[in-house]
Amino acid sequence: MRRHPRRGEAGREVSQARNPAATAPTSTAPTARRADVGRRIGVGLMYGLWKPRVLGAWRVPATGPAILAVNHSHMIDGPMVMGVAPRPTHFLIKKEAFVGPLDPFLLAIGQVKVDRTVADRTAITRALGVLEDGGVLGIFPEGTRGEGDFASLRAGLSYFAVRSGAPIVPVAVLGSTDRRGRLIKQLPPLRSRVDVVFGDPFEAGDGSGRRTRKALDEATVRIQKQLSAHLENARRLTGR
């Protein structure tokens, strides 16, 4: 005999039929456990290939949501911070990096794939979910690898910071500028020292709770000043 759906089940069935995403598996959703696996892998890999020197890690809030804003001039910046940060970190990573076996691997260690050519709602939802769950989100505010000087910021960082209310922790990754001994020009020489300097957390918003375009633009200006000042201090501290 065919079982008739109980009250409420029919409505869910109709909703799921109209919205296939409602029944889609969440196996690729970032979780703290997955990010912790990535952290353990990063620790071994980074300390095995380079000589990280970590300064100010105690400045990262021990609990609650936080955003690590990292400068980006080397291919190893993300894995390096992932490995040495005191808490598991979920990085927003461009979809172009998810190729071949790296696709399932990066998803398995809790990283978030983002399409930079559109307003990627799936990535936005997952990133906000990390913060809502009290996790740590890693962002390259410059959007792509370059000089790593925070000279030009995209609006993504201010959006996540203002929307979530999470504090931003500036992070400067400073490697050797010597081109000798490099197997790949985008990487520091193997076994060279790489400094990772964490700064004081700060709030991006102005306290008003506004989320307008103007508020985000103003937040971006405040963020850039803070990140640039931290980078200058980090260079002075490390002699880079």
C-alpha cells in the first residue's frame, strides 16, 4: 500500500521539486574539522619547505568569528597562513585554482571556491556561514597576486566584515626578495625564511550598522589605511 505523505511532507516535496538545491548534498560545505585537516597539512608542508617565523599570532581572537586579511605576492601565502595561524582557516580561493585533483582536495580541507567574474552567491553564502558559525575566514583583499602591498582593495573584504560584524586581523606574509635559488619565480627560495606577522584586530564598520554602498566604500578606505599601516610596521619589524 502506498503511504500518503503526512501533513507538511507534501509541501516539502513540492518545495524540493521547485528548488533542486534544497536536496543537493552538502558534502563540499566548509567545516571547522576540514579546515583543521588543512591546517595540519599546511604546518608540515610549510615547515618542511621553508622556515616560517610567526609573529603576533596571539592577536588572533581565540574564539568567535574573525577575518584574516592577507597580502598576496607569493603562491604560498594561503597555505602558509593556513599552516601557521593559531586557528583553522577557510580561505576564499579563486575557482581557477580548483583544477584536477586540487578540486576535491581543496574542498576536503574546508576551502571556499569563488568565481571572481560574477557575484558568486554560493561562495558568499558559504563564507558568511563560516563566520556565523564562529569560524575564521581568510581573504586576499587585493583579489589577486601582485605586489602584496594592499595598494588596491576589492570590496569583498568590507562586505564580509560589515555584514558579519567580525573583526579583521591584518596579516603580512613577507618572503625573500632575492631571485636566486628560486625553482619557481612566484615562490620564495626553498628553505628561506618567510615572516608571517599578525596585527591587532579592528572593526571595519563605523558603528552605525549601515550596509549601504556608501558605508562599504567608507569601510574599504578605513580597512586600507589599517592594512597599509600594518604592512609598514611588519616590514620595519622584520627588516624586509
